[in-house]
Amino acid sequence: MRIHQILKMGDPRLLLQAKPVTHFGTPELEALIADMFYTMRAVEGAGLAAPQIGVDLQLVIFGFGKNQRYPDMPPVPETVLINPILTPLDATLEEDWEGCLSVPGMNGMVPRWRALRYSGFDQHGQPFEREVDGFHARVVQHECDHLKGILYPMRITDFSRFGFTEALFPDDVPDMAD
């Protein structure tokens, strides 16, 4: 396993529409998924989309038990989601802060569906679906946006609530003098 470099906002590859996965259960797909989980954990992410590491496939991974970047959030089951379809369960939108491994050091208030059903395939090509809400729903939407070439700043409706993390949340930034 290896840690992949995560592409940063401004890299044109992040704006592409990802291609569907057509071959499941291959050694190459298994290695890619293992590398993605290894990379995500190394940077304490909640999820990672294949396009973020320069792989043009409709593949996202997400999930954690406890995460230092999101200490107040409930666990999200570790999931491999391939060729996803998202369906809102109602029209309710909720706003909350988001960050992104491809937009480091920044946060913004982003509206997302409160509850949704996601469906797709696991790494073996087995179809599955889940109905989720709250933070789990937000993580799935954020990661799946990457498959459509959308970064979270593109969804922000009020840019007075977008900026550098240390400026937005000065009390949460560790004192570097210690």
C-alpha cells in the first residue's frame, strides 16, 4: 500500500466527469481501494474519491470510527461505493461546515440534502443501497460530487462563510508556540 498525492483545487483533473467502473474484483481495483483507504487514514480524512488521486473512475471510499478532524461526529461505516446513484429522501437541505483534502486549510458552509438513499456496487460488483441522514449523508454527497467534477466551494451560497480554517475558527487552532 502507498499514500497517494492528493490533487489540489486548480488541478484540471478535479473538474472532469469520472468514468464508470466496468471490471470488479480485479487485483488492480483491490489495490486501488487499499491505497485509497491507506491514503485517507494517513491524512485523517472522512472520505476520498478516486479523482482526488488522479484516477478517473466512479469510485469513492469513506468511513471512520473515530476521527480527530471530526471529533464530535458519529461514526460512519467504512464503505466502498462504486458507480453511485444518490436520491434525496425529501427536499430538506441542511447547511454545515465542510472542508476537503483537495482544498486544504479552508472551510465553507455548504447546503446538502439532509437525508438520502445511495446505491451502487461494492468492489466485488455486488449491488447495495443504504438510507442515511446527517453527517453520513453529507460525507457521501461531498465525495460523490468529486465524481462529477464538483468541489464543495462550488456549492457555497454565502461566501461570507468561506475562508481559511484558522481565520474562521481561531479558538480551534492549536497554539504552535507549545
